[in-house]
Amino acid sequence: MGIAVRYPKRTPDFLKRCHAAGQTRHTAAAALRPGDYNCLHQDLYGEYVFPLQVAILLADPGEDFTGGEFVLTEHRPRMQSRVSVVPLRRGDAVVFAVHHRPVRGRRAYYPGDYASRRQRSCSAAVAIRWASSFMTRHKSWVITPDLFEASLAVVRLAEGAMLLRGFALPVEVALLDEIERLVAEAPFRNMITPGGYRMSVAMTNCGTAGWVTDRSGYRYDPLDPASGKPWPAMPPVFADLATRAAAAAGYDGFDADACLINRYDPGARLSLHQDRNEHDFTAPIVSVSLGLPATFLFGGQKRSDRPQRVPLAHGDVVVWGGPARMVFHGIMPLAEGEHAQLGRRRINLTFRRAL
Ligand code: MD3
Ligand code: FE
């Protein structure tokens, strides 16, 4: 935390220090009933304060209650306050700074003078968050050093849909190399919809079947119509990433047999649709975003449901399963930009169990 105070290694020793100063009471658990609220506050009840606090949600949002989101605010000198809503699920824990948090300066974390006007104070700022399902399955934590700057690492978009921010970054170089190799064998092409329109998104595939469209309809085809040959095999780094992402979102044993590779140039878009050409809707779909950022439109079970907008950046992975599997979704026209590795384009990999 970059502060001068030193804390004992063991809790009882810290408690002794607190008790000696007359601080003998513990912080209560909050049980909220319908209509109750807990105003923005800081849990500062004496001279001795441990700098980190953990909040654990014990009830099931959507099942046991609705509303009641966990809100964190940060007050910054000479800047607007920032507010962040943390969508906790049952069993999730948030570790946050009780009062002050270290802020990354231009060179390093600020040193520990917390009276300094330059120091930011916050009602609460998340240091680390982990998803309970992720914890139990993988015995590892999703660590976000700074929620406000990095945003949440794991976000539940809806029942069954999980956004895993930056999940693909550890294998980005391998992915980009494989894409280059695949595209040399099965080039991107702009396919024609059954209605006769040329899609603005250019596509290719790898795996045992590829998604294609032409005047006769949409389908999965084991052969690339452009070459008459089978699609290139799915590279192990692709299949492995899809399996790991699905497991992290709670879908164990996902074994993709098809990967649709979409290329968006500035202006390219994908209008609201459902993915319903797959044989088995119980398997999730895993999507990996690379290159320029895009705005993902994420609607409901009906085309007329107003879609949410979700920004997707390089390395983000989204897993869609359960009730989210059949939602209407699309991509807003890609904005102009330049990505360090991919230049003026976005590439999206969609992994499916097609056959
Ligand atoms: C939600 N691709 O190829 S990926 C598609 O970014 C497609 O290229 C978009 O939609 C893209 O069909 C969006 C996210 C995605 C993919 C499949 C889904 C979201 C989904 C299937 C069901 C629900
Ligand atoms: Fe789709």
C-alpha cells in the first residue's frame, strides 16, 4: 500500500493493538431487506484501521433479491469522482482499500504520505476480485490491480454470459501467427447472404466444419467452397484457449469443432442475429476479440429487445451459454483506428460445437 504503518503478521497481535486503544467491536455484517439501502460510507471506526477490507455476497442476485448493487466511489483531487458498480454473484468476494489506495504515478506507486493533497482517497476501491466459480475450479485468482483503471477482469453480462477481459492476451502472439497461416490456406472472403447481400464482414474458418452462407442458405460445410478442400485443422492453441475460457465461465468439457474467423475493416458491421445453425444448443459459444475495439450489441431472446452495448477490446473473451446461448447479438460499424499488431482491422474468433 506504500504506507508507513506496519501491521503485525498475525491477526491476534493486530487485535491487541486495537483493543489497547479501546477499539473492541467488530464491523457487523449487513443484512438488507427489501427497500433497505446502505449509504456510501467508509468503515473507519478508530485510530487503527487495517487498510484492506473484504466484502462477501452471501445471497443469490436475481434469485434472493434484485437491485442492491455494490457501488464503489473514488474521489480524486481536482477531478470528478468515479463510480463503479461491481456485479457480485453469490460467494464472490471483493477486496478493497478502506480509505486510501496506492495510485500508479508516472514512475511508480506514490509514496506513503496519505495527508498529501496529491493522494487520492476513496470510499472504496477494488484491489482484487475473484469469481467464486473460477476460484474453485482453477485455484487461481483473477487479479485486477486497479478496478478503476483496468476495469473488472470478469464480468457477468447476463445469466450464462461471461466476459473475461484480456483472457487471450497470454497467447496473443501464437493466435496471430496461426491466423496468418490459416488465412494463407483459406483466405478471407465476403460471403453472400441468402437474400443476396454481400456481407461487410470477411470470413474464413478452421476445424472439421466451417460456417458458410450463399444464395442457398446458411450451413456448416466440411469443405471450403472456394477451394473444394477441407478447412484447415483447428490449431491446438485455438482449441485449448476455447476450452479454458469455457471452463473459467463455468462450462466444463467444451470441445469446439468449428472456428469462424471474422475480419472487420472500418465500417464493417454485423446486424442483430441469433446463431442457430449449430446442431447442439447446449454447448456454449466462445468468442475472442483481437485488434481494433468494437461495440458489441447484446440483446435478448426477441429481436425487438433493446440491446446493451458492450465494448470489446483486444484479448477479450466472451462465453455464451445456457439462457444466453440464443440471444440476439451483433457488432456496430467498426470505427476507424490503428491497432499496434493488427493495423486497421478487428479479427474475431468464434468457437462452436457445430456438428
Ligand atoms: C451470443 N460474431 O460470428 S462474437 C458471429 O464479433 C458473431 O464477430 C460477432 O456474432 C463478432 O456469429 C460477435 C460474440 C458472440 C458470438 C456468438 C454468440 C456472441 C454470441 C452466440 C450466441 C449469443
Ligand atoms: Fe453470432
